[in-house]
Amino acid sequence: MNPRLRPVLLLAVLTAAAAASAAEPVVDVNVIVDVTEAGRKLTRPTPAQPAYYAPLIGGFHEEGDTVAGDKRPAQNFVLHEFAKALAAQGYLVAGAGTPVPTVLLVFHWGSMNPNIAESGDPDDPDQNFLNEKRMVALVAGQTLNNLNPFSERQEAMLAARTNRYYAMVTAYDFAAAKQHKKIALWRAKMSLPSAGVELADVVPVLIDSGATWFGRETLRPVRVTQPLGHPGSVNLREMKVEEYIEPAPPPPQKPAQP
């Protein structure tokens, strides 16, 4: 390599490294939407032809082994994120001057962690997965029979044994609810591993990841990769390698006269 080009190439490498370090971290969100027979008969709304809903706040819930220090997001913040995502899909909040709601939407969010207890018998080291059904329902819903019995099902079962944050919205028929009848239409569940993140920070990511699937049945878990946060970015101009001319060495000094 021409030694005169080394400083320029070194600068290019350092600049590229700085850009890579500024890249946004990403998370993988697991999305599951279960749709009932009644829900399959509905036409999904659009922003041009919206459906109006009545909201019901299920609120924040923790399940399974608790983890100290979890930061709980503000309720209004979570509901605002739900409302934005739903409006983009054609679901609008009913109110004065709007058509009568056709859907009742119930919102839940929080953490769900596996609750695994040792058997206590040294001759029987098997574990008791006390909330296995709930954890599997969170990550796989009603899709287990659709999954490859090896790789896909194993992946789902592994996800079920991971501490997770979640956001959930359940749709019911509003007219039936007014008559104290419960007719479920669909349920969307978005979750991700909670290690290294705070629920308050990932709520928008969870809800946004599932938005396009609201009311659409997933035949198997859907993985949505989303950027987490908005760190500063580095904008680079086009890099050009130009010849670098090293300065000539200074002339040798004459020895001082005695």
C-alpha cells in the first residue's frame, strides 16, 4: 500500500466505525392475532371507511415471577399510542357526533414472566411450568397446530420461557356487549423479551408492530423487527480517497560551531 494513503484510509475506517456505533438498536416483536368465527365475518375498516369503537381500559398487569425495578408507563401515554395506531388502520374512537360504535376494544399491557417451580424431589428434577398455558398463548395464540413440530414449535416454546413485555387489544361486538353478552371478534397480542429494555420505552414499538395486523388472523407468529429509540445519527458525505503528500523532512541541522 502506498504509505502516503494510510492517513486517509485510517480516517475513513474511523469515520465508518463511528457511523456503525450510532446505528439504531433493533428489537424483534412477536405478533399474534386470533380471530373468531364472528370476527371473520367482518369487513376490516380503512381510514376511508372507518369503524367506530368504544374503549375499555383493562390496564397494566404483571404475571409470573416479578422483576424488581420495572418502570410502569403512564396510562394516558399507552392509550394515546393505541389510539394513534388504531386510527391509522381505520378504527376511530366513538363520541358525540360520531356514528354508534360497532366494536368494544379492551386494552391491556404489562409484563408476563414464566413461573417455573422445581419439583423439590431430587429423584424427579422435572420443573413445573405453572403458567405455561398463558405464556404459550401470549407468543403463539391458537397457531401451535400450524407450526412445524420441530423448529417453529421449539422456537415458540423457548419464547414462552422468556420474560416478556406485552401490549394487547381485544375486540368484542359492541351491540352484544350492551346486552351483557360477550361475543369476541379478535385479539392482538404483541410481545418482546424484557431483558435490557423498559416497558415505558418499548410500548410504542409493541403497538406499532401489531397495528397493520389488527383484525387480521395470523396463521403463525409474526416477527416484526423494529428500531428501538432514536439515537443521534451521523450523516456522511461521499468519501473520496485523495492522494496524501507527506511533508518533506526538515533539512539536517548543521552542528553548532564551538
